[in-house]
Amino acid sequence: MSFGLPLFLTGIIYLTKSQLDKIVIFNLYTEKDLGIYSVAYQLSTIALVVIAGLNTALTPVLFEKLKQKTMSNRDLLALVKWCMIIVPLPSMIVAFVFPETLLTYIIGGAFSGIKYYLILFLVVAMLELPYLLLMNYLVYFNKGKLVSYATIVTTIIYFVVLFIVSRIGIEYIPFANILASVVLIAILYFYVYKEKVTE
């Protein structure tokens, strides 16, 4: 129970975060704005599905390495750094390879402006890579509560930033999620770095 409850709470928070921005947009902006925003988000979930698959496949490998003591916290933090380096790659590919006209041709002319949001949502999706590495590491060492507390703190940050930027302009709303994700990763990273979490 003590193992599963923090992760269940984290899942509920993530579900809430994934819908709140759309509710805000629905109340402050047009249906067209919400449509473009939502379709861009849905396209970015392709990256999330791939990352979820990798997480499912590689978590047992991580746990086995930790069990055999062939991976230290220094090794994990090095992997996290590499993940942070590749975070912007899908967004850069979309930015420089796929013209807006191609995206609107595939999806429909009504979704002009979708590229901007897709680039930002891909950053959010890719930030799951370093987060999942850190989260799985901490869960292995029974630090699920820490993950939950960090998630709650960054969700509060997300709510505050979302409230502020949503009044400035819809184009700033994705940055609330990016900021919250980066702060969450930073909290978990520095905990692992400082505390040298081990069994």
C-alpha cells in the first residue's frame, strides 16, 4: 500500500494536469484555439506512447542493474544528463524539417498554427525520459513518497503559472507545463545527487 499509493496519487495529478489547460482555454479562448491546441497535444502523445513502451521494456533492466549493484546513482545521473540533451531533438526535427504547410495539408487547413504547439508539446513529452529514469530509481529504493511530494509541489507551480500565462496569451500556456516538468526533474535529480540514494 505504501508503495502503490504515492504512484497512484502521482497518476491522478498527471491526469488532472493534462486536462486543466484545455478547460482554461475553453473558458478564455475560442473553440478554434482549443481545437488547434488539443490536436497538437494529441499528435505529441505519439512520443509519449513510444516513451511509455521504452519505460515498460527498460525498467526491469534498470531494476536488475540496481539489484546487482552494477549501476550507481552517478551512472543514473549521467543517463539523465544524456536524456536532457536529447529532449529537444524531436522538436528540432519538426521545427526544421516539417513545414507548417505540410502539417496543415495532412491535418487540415483549419489547424493553421499547430506547428508552434506541437514543438512545445514534444518538449513536454520528451521530458518524461529523464523524469521516468529518476522516478523508477527512487521507487526502487522505496522513495515513492518523495516523488509524490515533488509532484504535488510542481503541480502547484503549474497551476500558478498556468493561471498567470493564460491571461497573457494562449501561446504561453504550454510553457507552464515545461516549467513544472523541468522543476520536477531538478528536484528529483538533486535529491538523488545529494542523498546518494541506496538500499
